[in-house]
Amino acid sequence: MDRLQISGLWAGYGNRSVLEEVSLRVEPGAFVGILGPNGSGKSTLLKTLYAGTRPTRGTIELDGTDLCDLSRKAIARKMAVVGQENTIPFNFRAREIVAMGRTPHKRLFEPDTLQDRKAVQSAMELLGVADLADRDFSQLSGGEKQRVLIARAFAQEAEFLVLDEPTNHLDISYQLQALEALRASKKTVLAALHDLNLAAMFCTEIYLLKNRRVLCHGRPEEILTPSKIREVFDVKCEIQTCPQTGKIHVVYLPNSISKEICL
């Protein structure tokens, strides 16, 4: 399994810097969450990983090899991506979208093999979209499309998964289904998330971004504290522990609640 190492990363668009001096490490088998308010650089960080563009400064290494030295196909064999922007220019059936995940393993115009078909079917069943196989992708709901795209990432059979807001558009039952599938897969996961409680439940480590930089990182219970959440998201909260799971749970408080409760 591959290890990701990002060191001193600067990235942005044109002359505008979006990330500054970001360093991050993802060990094999870890489920690492990237958290931060809108505009903190979460999506830019992930796009720098999978868009194939060199950062302004810094390095990105996958298993000791600079990502920019690998071909797109070599990266796709190692890394599967679910981004926020997933425009499909032509109409395909859901099964065909999932089957696109097999492309890195095939030669041009090579027909599907039995292994390909099994990988596609298994991924669709795992994400609960097998019944959508023959539906036009363009006619699916936002949540159905998202589950199909996550199934495509699973069908790719890469050991490293990069996901930008993977629970977007999903009902809570499907959010849990998708994240449980990711955790159970034992794959290495790097995901930008906006739900702090889902991050606390599933992540082994969290990186908290603020003002284009990494503010702190560590285990969920170390990072998701009332003071840090107040500092980054400007909301009051208290932290409880779920007696069934042992995981922490963020309880948001109205602004009218006394500040001392959040300390």
C-alpha cells in the first residue's frame, strides 16, 4: 500500500495563493479527514493531488515517488478520485459510469473481462446502486449520482482513495453506508468533509485548515475541541461521548448560550 507525503505545499490559481506551507502525511490504511471552513483550501489541496498540476512550491510524493513524475494512467492505478465537479459530457447508463473505473487497467479499446464485470458488479452492490445499472446517469438524483461515482472509485481497485465531500447530496443512511464501506475496505482514504460528527466517527486522523494553512492535526478527540471549533468555524459547541460507539459527538450551541460553557 502507498504512503502519501506532502511537504511545504504552496498552491493556488494565477497569482492568488490558496494554500501556503501545507505539509501532510497519510499512512497506508489510514482514513484521514480534511476539515475547514469554505475557502480554507480543502478542495484545492485535493485537486493538486489528482489534477496533475505542479504546486507553486513543495512536493507531493506517493510511496516515495514525486507525483508529477508519474503518468496519469500510473496515478490512476494507484489513486481513485471522487471530486466535487463531475460533469459527464455524454449520456451513459449507470453501469457504464462505474465501468469507467476499470480504464486504468485496460488497453485502448480492450473489451471488458470477467474480472472487470465482477469488479463493477461488486462495487455497485456495495454502494447499493445495482438496481440503477440500466438507468441513464443524467436522469438520476444528486444522491444517486454520488453513489454511482463512489462505486466507480471502488471498481477502480486503487489502494488510495481521494474524495472531495463524498457525502454531498446523500441522505444520512447513504452517508453512513458510503463511509462504512470506505472504512471496511481497509484502503487508504483522504477525504475533505464538512460534517464534523461524521469525521469524528470515521476518521483516524484529522487535518484542520484555516487561512490557507494547516492549523493542527491529530486524532479526532485531539482536534475537535470546543476551543478549536470556535477558532476555525466561529461556532460554540460542547463535546460529548457516545456511550454506544465511544466516539466523540459535537453538540452545537446557540450564540445566546454563555461563552463559559464552551471553554
